[in-house]
Amino acid sequence: MDLGTIIGLASGFGMVLIGVILGGAGVGPYISPDSVLIVIGGSFGAMLVANPMNRMLGIMKYFSHAFKSTDWREEQLISDLVGFSDRARREGLLALEDNVDQIEDEFMRKAIQLVVDGTDPEIIKSIMYNDLNQIQTRHEAGVKVFDDWSKIAPAFGMIGTLIGLIAMLVNLGGDTSVIGRGMSTALVTTLYGSFFANLVLIPVKSKLEDRDGDETRAREIVIEGILSIQSGDNPRILLDKLVAFLPPKQREAIKAESGRD
């Protein structure tokens, strides 16, 4: 569970709510079901037009990834790959077949199996990068949903503003309560559109981009490691190659653990 997402959303809503209360008008004037319908319902309808139905029906799956923090355990990945390299140099590539069933990560298991099967390095590279590209394509679909929605929602806030202004102008000189309701819709709908986009949609899009980057880095470590194992690189050289993917602090920790300074 990603506490940053939960705390961020809670604090964002909380700070705005406190600001509303301190503003002196109370919470009531800011509660507008018709504004919710215009912004959330209207923008979601536009998103259905812009995207395939199955993508929009699965939007909660994308949204849930913002709350999940996956530990790709790059240090363990590197340690495993260096261990495989050492064994391959001592016993040959076919010896890695004994490790295939013990590998939990499907991506690495597939790569090791390709090596054991004697697949050409260029073919392995093509297959694994194709898998990685497909993963990234699926991630980009989720990012695009929230990116598009973050642009559409404020536009529907403006549409709500126009609806409220029209209602207000039509009733000028008439029922003042209707005029007030129209003005309220005009302002609150704009608020809802901006609030929804800037506290929910844009941050979720950014979080999904981070998730994509984390998984991509882990997969690239595996690909680089597998290709180096097949080419017969020295485990120490392999370690240097793989730690280059990591931030400096993690590099030093892995090298220290492996007995290298």
C-alpha cells in the first residue's frame, strides 16, 4: 500500500475543507449535486467517447495502481543474476535449467529458459524487449486515461459555469433564489472541475508514470543481466553493469554486500 497516495489525498481534501470552513460561509454552499453531475458525469461521458469501452470500464484497475507500491527488489534481482552468472561460468549455461522452476518472476524465468534453450542472443533481446514494450503500452493506456480526463474535467467545469450564468441571466428580475442558485452552480462547478483534475487526476497520472518507470528499470536490469550471462561476462563485470541502473546509495550497498568497494 502506498501511504503517500492515501496521505496526499486525505491531506488535500482536508486542507481544502478546513479552508472552506475558515472562509466563513460554511460547507453547505459548496455542496452541489448538479455540479457533480456536470463535472464527473459529463467528463466521464466524454471519456467514453474518446476511449474504448473496456478501457473505461477497467478504470478502477488503473486507479488502484496508484495505491499499490510494488517493491521490485532490484538488489535481489542483481544478486540472483550475478549468482546465475557465476554458476553458468563454472558449470555451463545448461546448469541454469535447475534454477528455472525456482524463479518466481515470470519475466526473468522466461529469459533464463530462452538462454537454457540456446536461443540466439539477438532473438532473446528482441523477445524480451518486445515483452517490455507491451508492458509499457499497457501502462501508457492507463496514463493516457488520466491525462485526458485531467484536461476534460476542467472544461466541463467551465461548461457548468456557462449553464449557471445562463440560468442566472434568464431569471434576472424574477425569482432571486433561482438567480442565486444559477450563480452558485456557475462558480461551484468550476471549482469542482479544477479540484477534481488537480487533486485526483493529474497526481494519479504522475503516480502511474512513476510505477511504469520502476517496472521498466527492473525489467531492463533482467534483460541486461541475461544477455551478459549468455555472452559469458565475468560476474564482477556483470555486477558493475547492473548497479549502474541504481541510485548511488543502492550501488554502494550492493557492492559492499558482494565484498566489493
